[in-house]
Amino acid sequence: MSVNSEPHRRVRRQGPVTLRGKQIPATTTDQRLLDRRGPTDWVHTDPWRVLRIQAEFVEGFGLLAELGPAVSIFGSARTSREAPQYKTAEVIAAGLVRAGYAVITGGGPGLMEAANRGARDAGALSIGCNIELPHEQDFNAYVDLPLRFHHFYARKVMFVRYASAFLIGPGGFGTLDELFEALTLIQTGTIRSFPVVLLGDGEWDGLLDWLRTRALADHRIDDADLASLRRASDPAEVVRFVRDARRRQRQGAQRVRRRRAARQ
């Protein structure tokens, strides 16, 4: 929740409009869009919703089109600054910056703040893609380029389209959602395969055991699907893996271009 100079007074920003107190709707844009129980008159009276969705894509593409190589980092908004995971995310982000990457996060507190902080302190562009929530979550103080979205799916496109890798820190439902979104897009060939790194010793053991002993054993996924995942905890190892994966991607793209040129 964000506040202004008046203590404990809620604020919500909707494009150029700032709403305060009782002016803030009880539901979010996504809630109203996805709630089938509500009235259907919006289909006829509110076609501007389509334009708002379009505007979120246009603004995001416009701001990030010339970003260059970047890494999307996800993790819990509830991680305290004293937690060891916070410092690890900060160090990893700084290392990625020194390797030539910008950093993209959800722009909130916790591990997102740690990653934005590491990027800012290392002198690179620190990007935050925030989302309208029932309890407003404002940008952390280390975001240089803040983008606020009304719709989760528009926000997810920005995370994926401009990332050379996904780093997944300890988190909750939102973090897991981003993890499996990336894995699904890779599995279906919707996006090129890029590194998906799980951060933290022992953090992911239970999930990976379940994927192997249940999902893989029952042939609901393949060995290649699990191969998309990499576990790491040492910051230098994470940076090295991301850098080496991108080099292999560039080499693969060059081979494809040479083959196409040879056929012409």
C-alpha cells in the first residue's frame, strides 16, 4: 500500500489519475474483467477496455524495445532485508550488471527490491513492472524505470519478451506462477529456450522430487522439460551460467542465419 503525506491514507494510480481514500474501487481491473458474475453491459458500453489493454502493451514495448540483454528476477515480496536471500539476490543482480545485463523485477519489496537495489548500485538500469492489486503495492525505491500494469498478462509479456534468462528466488504463488509460465512457454515452443535458474540451496528439492516421481514418471512431462531447470546458489555460478547460455544462444542463431543464407 502506498501513502502520501497524510498518514495511512491509501493511494491508487490509474494512468494519469491518482485516486485516494474512498475513491479507490473495491476491485481491481483484472477482477472486474474476469468476473463472469457481473453485468454484461460493459461489452457494449466499455469498449475502451480493449484500448487500455492495447495501451499497456504499446507503452511497455516502447519503453523496453532498446533495453538490450536483460534478466528477469522473481521472488517473494515478503522477504525481509535481514534475510540471507535478500543479500544473495542483491549480489546476483550486481554481478549480472557487471556481465552486461539490465535487471527486470516486479518492482515491489522483498527479493524484488534486493534485485533492483543490486542493479542500481552496480550502475545499470533497474526496471520494475508493477501490478494493480487490491492492496496497493508501490514501487521500491531502487526502480529507475517503473511500469505499472492493470492486467497480469500484459505484465507477463514484458517479463518474457525482454529477458535472456529467468531467475526464480524463494517465493509464493506469484513466484511459482511466473516459474511455470516460463516453463510452459518453453515446453510449447512459444518462446525460445532460455535459462530458468532456481535460486537457493534446498529450496526447490520437494518440488523437483514431485516433478520427477509423479509428473515425469506418469509421462505428463518429458526429460527435456526438466532439463530447462537449473539449480544454483552461488552468485558467480549464476552469472556464469546465464552468460554462457546467452553465448550458446547467439551461436545457435548465427548457425541458423548461415543455413538460411546458404539455401538462398
